[in-house]
Amino acid sequence: MKRIYLTVILALFVNCVFSSSWIKTAIYQNGIWYPWEEGSGMSQSGTWDYFTVHSSVYDPSKFDFRITIENFSIPDKKVRKDHIRKNEWYEYSGYIEYWIDDDHMNFLSTFPSTWKVLPNQALPWLKYDGRPSIIKKSRAIIKIQPYEKTPVVYNIWFEGIGYAFYFFQKYY
């Protein structure tokens, strides 16, 4: 009986940990939003205005993206309710940082042959040819969907495209 009880508690704990940190992603290009990529394998860490998105839950220093939002603060309850009622997204300026190399000089080129696979072609820890990668920092407009308590959906607009993140119950 103890074994069953411990198994249930462990399963709930693992479910809570992973459901609070995994995200979905989507891309906007050529005038359309593509469907959400379920089970992106990415998670995030940081704060609401400065966070990294990474593929490894074990090593967040190996990030795929770094997002910085300028002048961000969670508005009071009245303002949040008004935004929800009007379906008015919050808009901020900021930056997105991601990896590039000689073969992948912009965000879209870092994707493999299909956009559905994560943009990982320039990540230094996934490369085997020893060629260097650097971090590119692009100016971005960050739009956040109206929310009741904390942000859930972020749309990052940069270099003529949009990249969206849907955070599953992440609380900083």
C-alpha cells in the first residue's frame, strides 16, 4: 500500500513540475500563423520580463532564446480585467537573442527543412563540426495576451516574423 501511495505522489509531483515548465510554440510568416507545436520539448526559466527558453530542463544555460522586455510590470486587477474585456493585448519593446553561425545568419535559417522542428541548427552544443556560433540580439515588439493573474501567451515580433510562446501554468 505504501508503494502505491508513494508512486501516486511521485507521479503527481513529476506532472506538476513538467506541466509548469513546458511550453508550446508557433511561428508567423508569410501572413499566417502556423499551428501550435505541441510538446516542443522546451521549457523556460527567469522572470516575466527576462527569461530564457531552453531545450534542456537539466541545463538552462544551454538556451535557445533569451527574451528581454523593457518596462514590464503586471498591471493591477482593474486594468487586467479591462484588457480581457476588450481583448486588448499588452505591447512592449525588448529584445530576442538566439544563436547564429556562418550558415544560419537569421532566425528562419536556423530551422531545419521544416519550421515544425525547433530552430536548433546553430546551437553550439548540437554542432559537431567545431565551427563557432554567436548570439544574435534583435530588437523585438513583444505582445502579451490579456490574462487574469499572470501572462500565458507571448508573441515576439522581429525580423519580419512572429514567434509565439504558450507557457503552461508558469509562476515566477
